[in-house]
Amino acid sequence: MRIAIISDIHSNYEALKSVLEDIRKRQVDKIFCLGDIIAKGYHPHECLKLIKENCDVVVRGNCDEFFARNQVINEDKPVEKERILFHQKELTKEEKDYLLSLPYCYEFYMSGRLIRLMHATPSSINKSVSMLASIKSRYEMFLPSKNTISDQVADVVIYGHLHVQLASNLYNRTLLNCGSVGNSLCFVRNDAKDANPLNVTNAEYLIIEGDLDEKEHTSFAYQFVNVPYDTEKELMAAKDSNGYTNYEYEIHNGKYSNMNKIYQVWADEGVDISQI
């Protein structure tokens, strides 16, 4: 059984179409989505329709929850508030109800391994566990919580939220981030050291392969996939829309528009920013 894991579409219709076409060409059996279907981009209706039509499992992302709940933050930042309101108003009541109905996580066995899928972490739909996270933080990703289906420690955890494809092995367990379909990024950046941005701006997803529902250990494999898509066509539909400048910058450069926020998070975790 081959399962495609996609996440963080962020209303990028062209990227999602390209990924789904690539999945079909690779004759994948099932598609699981780890959330953040909406926000950032400007095709929420089209992306939600494709996700509903093509995905066997969908879990809820932080943006799905935030925008569907009509929450508004940053009253002291009118531009950001306007952007939030814009994306909220784009969603219909039916779409909001669907997003809020999505489960927090999903679990299954494959080739003897308990696999747990979620958007971010077992304890928080917003928290990030990056490539620079401590061993302790990475191990906690395998632990159960009130949000997980079972109370077992998982063998394989697959998550999204970071917009970066990652693989990490510890304590005979595997931690995988499937990357982002619609807003792939690289966070360790330095203008003097960076390679071509096209290396990181493709649509990303993950394929896992093994014996579904099998509790005996058999062959298990995973593969990261990167798919080119028509970025200019996607951006054309968004031009002159609220928040377009930051969206265009991230799509073209594969770089988060507010890197100072990322550096502050790393500094708080004890990361030596000067090494970057």
C-alpha cells in the first residue's frame, strides 16, 4: 500500500493540482491530508473542493481552526487584522463547519509500526518542532496526549506545520515532516550561503509504503517528493489582493517573510543564531 501525505496547501490551487496529478502518475493508493488547507493563498473554495474529493483522511490544521472560528488578533496591527478578516470572509459557513469538524489526529498500523498523523504536536495545534529542536522536544512528539486516539507511544509520527521536509530517527522511532504543498520554505537562510531558491519552492509531499493494518514487522519505506507548479499563474489570481506582497515573496523565495520571528523562537530555545 502506498499512501501520499500532504499538508499546508494554504489555498494554493496550482500547487495542489500539480501534486494531485503527480500522485496519480505514481499510482498511490490513498491520500491523507494534515491540514492548513486554507489561508495565505487565494483559492480556498477550489482547494477545499479538491481535498474533499481526493483525500481519504483529513486532520485539522491551526489555520483551519483559526479562520473557521472567526478569531481576530493583533488589534494593534491594522494591516494584519485586515488580512485575517479578508481570509475569514472568503469562507462560507459550510466550509467553516467542515474545517471545525476535522479530527485532531489519525492513527493506523503499517508494517508493524503504529503511525500517528497530526498537524503540529500531540499537545498543541500551533507549536513548532523544527530541525533545531532538542532531543527531548523531538521525543515528546511520539508521546500520547488528550488529543491522540490511543495512549500508546507512536513508532512513526508524521506532521506538517513547519513547511519544511524533515526526517529524524531517535529511540528506534521515526519522525517525519511531509513539507508544504502550497508554501514550502527553508528557515536556515543566509544570503552568502543560500543556493538557488528554486531548490525549495516546489510543492512538497511525502509517500509512505508498507503493509497497511499489519502489526507484524515487514518492509516499510518513505520518500520525499518535490513537484514544480505554475507559480506565476497562482500569483496572478492573487495580485492586488490583501497580503499579496508577503505571499509573493514567500512563493518566489521559499523564505518566511518574518524571519526575525523565527530567529527569536530559536534564540529562546538556546540556538546560537550567529552560527547561521
